[in-house]
Amino acid sequence: MAEAPERSGGRSGTKRDNREIARLVVFALGLVLLIAFIIGNSSDVKVNFVFFHHSTSLIWVILVSAVLGVLVDRLVIALRKRRKKKE
């Protein structure tokens, strides 16, 4: 089989390597920030629900709230799409 012709300039390999390095650096920085966030929010808080109280770590309250927010957002978007389809 014939080999694919090389790209001119020879910089595409370097550009690709730089992107991979940048992704790894951003990932590592995000991981460090996540760990710092978890450590900084590890204190216990009292959460008052409608019918009961519960004491839990603040990080769990933040994460559960974020997940519930994303789920509600996705549900609203799906309902709007469904409503527009019917019209």
C-alpha cells in the first residue's frame, strides 16, 4: 500500500503535542482545585428538609445541589423540545 504524503511544514506534530500537554496541564490543575475544594468544604453542616434534619459534609450538599440543578435544567429543556414538536 502507498503511504500517506507528509504534511508540509512539519509543525503539525508539534502542535498536536502542545495540545496534549495543555490538556494534561488543565486536567491536573482542575484535579488540584477539586481536591482543594473538597478539603476546604469538609466541615459538617445541618441541613433542614421539610420533615427532618440531617447533618452531613458541606461538599455533599454542594455536589447534590449541583446535580439536582443539572437534572432540572435537562428536564426543562426536554419538555420545551417536546412542546415545540407538538406545535
